[in-house]
Amino acid sequence: MSAQVYEQITNLIEKSQKILILTHARADCDGLGSALSAYLVLKEMGKDVTVSTNDPAPENLMFLPSINIVRNSVSDSNKFVISVDASRVKLDKIEVDEQGDKVNIVITPADGILTQADVTFPTGADKYDLIMVLDTGNLEHLGPLYDKNVELFYETPVINIDHHASNTEFGQINLVDVTASSATEILFEYLEWLENKKKKKMITEDVATLLLGGIITDTGSFQHANTSPRALDTSAKLLDLGARQQEIIKHIFKTKKLSTLKLWGIILSKVQVDPVHRMVWSTISKDDLQEADADPSETEGIIDDLLTNAPGAEIIFLIKQNPDLVSISMRSTNNQADVGKFSADNGGGGHIRAAGFKVKDGRGFEEIVNEVVGKVRQYQAERLNIHGQPIVEPIVNPIENPIVEKPQSANNRPTIGISTGRKGDLFGL
Ligand SMILES: [Mn+2]
């Protein structure tokens, strides 16, 4: 089946000259890695390629090859265009008349008179022959970049390459594989096929580095459940092709800003555990961000650290206050606790074990936190068939008051135990 889709993608690329590559807002290493590797390959094929994503890349991804070509709008140039309709009045000459700080563009018609109605200032999107959207479950996830250019998506064929379970198949061609660890894993398999078909090397060391970056980050360094034999096999092939794994690890996992460490400290000090409902969560408010002098993107990664260090918990989530909304990132440790479905039911989406959703922040953060925690607890109560009052055990300061491993409960259900012997050991911080 894939080969047929591969053929369709290849045909469409070959027919197109001007190609726009997009990935989701607040792009991560898989989004940018897949977009930039596609960029490098298409450019090598002689295409005119623009890569755009709504937000500037986070600092720790500035090492990615070709990151500097990424734009934050769908325009492919910084030119300002003044357009004159010459269908009615023939033009004779166009002059530029500089007067101090002012520049007049003087257009003289051959006959007749030009009016304001003949002049327009076309802005926004350029014409593209093809749009490729990578690592993006639906077009809304492109953020304001999509809202501002909706018509572009009606006029232009879209190829959708993604691995999110919630993908809405919005493309004319959809290469969606929810069993893939990352978008770059899917793209690698296509590029491998393409190399074979064209009898031409396309996966250079830079392309391999970008592709491996997506797999490493989306699997949490091969720690998440999506670390399949296929993801490992693909990674081995990419290393063989010259992917610079140490460079990825160094920039993404071993370099943390002081503000990030401060922020993590704040989040960890607010971790709460409900052992009965097997859930662990923490919150991060605007004030916390300010206190740590941190950017909201700096919370990325902490949910995965919570996950790997909260044995017994089934659902781990982080509630984060952003400028206008509250975002909830969720992780699950088994396929029965389906945070993908839970998030979808709350207007978000994702995978069974990694998902998220957003809530409008009009009511005050505390209230939203209580509501979200209540919903997760209810979901778990129904799943686990728990009746009666929840037992909540807030950890005021986990470093000073470590939770000690608890004995098994009466009905032999394992309870959560986060044990930490030494100060600062919790969650591997
Ligand atoms: Mn991804």
C-alpha cells in the first residue's frame, strides 16, 4: 500500500516547482527535523522550497542543519509588491523618485488615466504548486499561520505526512502511520524508497541527522513505549548513514539553561500524587514562569522525566498556564489508560500514551487545575472501578518530604511509590 502512496507523492513532487513545507506551531525536533530533511532533499531535486512554521525555533534546536532557512510566515520573500492593473490602461514608464526619506514610484500611462482602483498591494501568501505538512495532526495545529492563509490550502494540493493517532487525513495524499515513532521515521522509509527508485543518494549526513533527531526526541531517547524494533532499526541505519547522534544528544538533552533548571525545580516542588487513582501531576503558572525567568517552551521534556520516575503511576500530567490558555500535557504508562482518548474527549488529541489538550484561561488557573484533576480522577475511577472518596497526598516539597514506597493496599492493588533516598534525587533532576 505504501508503495502506491509513495508513487503518488513522487509524481506530485515531480510536477511541482514551488513547494511550501509546513509543520505544527511551536515546532519540536520531529516537526523541524522532518520539514528540514524534506527541504534538503527537494532542493537537491532542483525544487524551489520554502519551510515555514508559526513560531521561532527553540534555542536548543538551533543546531539543526539549515535551521536558518525556516520562516515564520508563508511568504517566500521580504519584498513589498505594488501591483498595477494594466488591462485597461497601457503603461508607458515606471520611475523611482526619491525625495529625502520618501520614495515615490511614478507610473506614467501611455494613454488614459490610472486610478486608485487599478493599484493593489498583494500581501500574504505566494503561489505554491504544492504544500507538504509534516508531523501535524490537523491543519489547525499549524497555528495562526493556517488561520491567516486558509485560502492557500483550498488552492494548493496538500501532502500530509504524520504519525499522530488523531490525524484527520486533511491532505489530498495522506501518508499517515500511527505505528511510527515519529514523522521522520515515516519520511526516512519514503526517502529510502525514493533513493532506490532514482538510483541516487539523497540521505546525506545532514538529512540523516535531522531524521534521527526526530526519532530520538519523539521516543524520549528510546525510553517511550513507541520505541519499536522499527524505530531502532531505522536509527541504526541513520547512524550508518552518518547521523551525528552525539550532536543531537548534546544539544537536546545535555544542555539546559539555568532558567530551565529553576523552572523544573518549581514544577517538581508542586508534584502531587493520587495513589488510589494512580495519577501524578504538577502545575506551572505564569508567575512560576516569571519567577524562573523562563519561556513556556522550557517545560518541554519535564513531563517525560516525571513519567520515567513515577513508578506505579498510570497517568502523569502537567497543567501549564500560557498567555491565554491552559495546556495539559499527558502521558500514560499503559495502553488501558488511554490519554489520547481522554484528550480527544476534551478537545485535544494525540496518542494512547502521549497526548494533550487546551482549556481557555478565563476563570483563574486554580479553578481549571481543580477541574482537570477532577476529570482525570473520574476517568480513572471509572476505569479502575473505584468508589468512595479520593485520597490525595499532596507533596508540598518532594525534596524535603520524599514519598516513601507504600505497602500494597488491601485489595492488592499496587500503589504509587516514588522513593528518593537523597536530596535532589527525585525525578533525576
Ligand atoms: Mn512527532
